[in-house]
Amino acid sequence: MRSFERWIRTSAVVLATAFAVGTVGTGLADAHDVGHGSSAGHGHHEELPATAPTHDGSLHHLDAVWTDAHGEQLRLPDLAGGPAMITMFYGSCATACPILLHKARRLQEATGLDLPVLAVTFDPGADTPEALRRYAEERGYDRDDWRFLIGDELQIRMLATMLGVQYRPLQEGGFAHSNLIIVIDGEGRIVLHEEGLSPDVEPVAEEVRAALGAPARGP
């Protein structure tokens, strides 16, 4: 688990990034990641703090069925035997979510491990399989090691609570939410709880490798 002290050190970077991305390029996301397509509607992000995960055992016991952008089904027990990264977002977000997904991709690459990413939407009404498939294609996430997942509102809320992700709908549209990346090991246990939008993924990648028993990468 990340230390509280490290979270404090990165909070200033997180806040600066979250506010800056709505008006100027930050270099944290691909040029087509921000304000693209239907994402142009929600230009302000209200960040909610993450909470501690409410479950310290295996997430593989959650047998809810999720649907991905290609209409295929997935259950968390299907991941048994290998690690995975989980993050939560919504497709019409033009501010924090593109940065969060880009950070997840950079972290995935920095680990050098076989680490598939599950991106779970808060907004199953708008984020249909077709909409998420288009989202993935337009932003370069249409690849075998990324799956954009849709569930019903109850299972989304249950997963978010277990991971420590807070979210709520906003009156003007969109969601206030935590910016959180989770890594689980091959037994479904949380080994990384990474909060924020800081672009510095190299130290985090080493934490992931250590938590999963992989040797440190060389210079």
C-alpha cells in the first residue's frame, strides 16, 4: 500500500494537473486524449478522495458478470493466476479521466510485466459497448491487454466501494470521483492503491514489480 506521506508529497502535483488540463496542454496525455468527441462536455473535474479498500481478501470471489466493449463477458475470477490493473472512469470526461487512463497505460508499460488493464465505467447508461469500443479505438486503447467494462449500477457501486473509489453524479452532468489505480495479484489481492494524477510512474512501477515478486528493472 502507498504511504500517506507519499500521497501528501504528490497532492500538489495532482491538483495542479487536474485544474490545468481543462485549458492548456500538459504533456501528460496523448493529444487526442483530451476533449475528443463526446468528451468535450464536462470541462471541470471535482476530485473525491479515495478511501481505504473495504476488502482485504481476494476480489476473485466477486462473480458479477461484466460486459466489455466488444460485447464479451468477464468475471473477476477469470483473472485468477495473473495480476491485473483496475481503474474507474467515464467516457464523457474531458479532464481527469483521460489523464488517469494515460497514466495507467504508462504504468503498465513501465512495469514491463504482463499486466492487463480493466477500465470500469461509472456511466453504464452512456458508455455502451459501442460507445466504449469507439472510445478505445479513437484513443489507442483498442488492444488485447485493455478491456473497457460495463456493469449495472449495483455491481459498479460494490466494486468501487471495495476498491476505495468514491464517485457521485453531478447535477450539471458527469461525475465527481476519485482518481485511483489498483493492482491485484494473481490471487486477487490488492497490492497497489495508487491515488492521483502524478505523471511520475517509475517509482510506482517498481513498487508493483516488488509487490508481485518481480526483480527490479535495470537502468
